[in-house]
Amino acid sequence: EKDLPKKIERLREVCAKLPPESYNNLRYLIKFLAKLAEHQEVNKMSPSNIAIVLGPNLLWPRDERKVSLMDMASASSVQVVTVMEPIIQNAHSIFPEGKGSRCSPP
């Protein structure tokens, strides 16, 4: 995808706006999921599969009362994966180590 660097930068900017505790928790979880995906040949958990399984637990509509269960299910299969998969694939770019990182490595 030609706009991938722009998308990664935008995801980094959005994550950086989180409160420090939320940022640190998300960073730790995403780095763990990226490590899990490194072993996808054995565990069958590719970034896409991880995004499908765990993404709906991390991202949901602002007002769940206005969204039907069917809408949430169809949205999660496309929109959530579209956000979560590149975050997992680019964990080290979105949550850099060293200078400028908001917490020490786990």
C-alpha cells in the first residue's frame, strides 16, 4: 500500500494522544502480540488472525446502544482488522524504544 508510511505515522500520532497509563498498556499488549505473530508458522496467529480475534475487544463503537449486534460484527471483520493489523505489524514503529518512548521496555 503506497500510503502505509502515512497510515503508520497517523496511528503513532493517535496512540501518542492516549493517557500515559493507557499508552503504556497498549504498547505492552501490541508488542506482545507482535512477538506472538513472529511465530505464526507454528501457532497460526498471523497479525490478521490476531486482529480478527482480539481487535473487537480493543476497539468498539463510541455508543454501543446505537449500533446493532450485526453491524458491530460486520464492522469488526473489516474496520477493526484494518486498524489493528497494521498496528501489530508495525509495533516497533508505532511504539518506538529508547529516546522519546513514554515508558521503559517491559
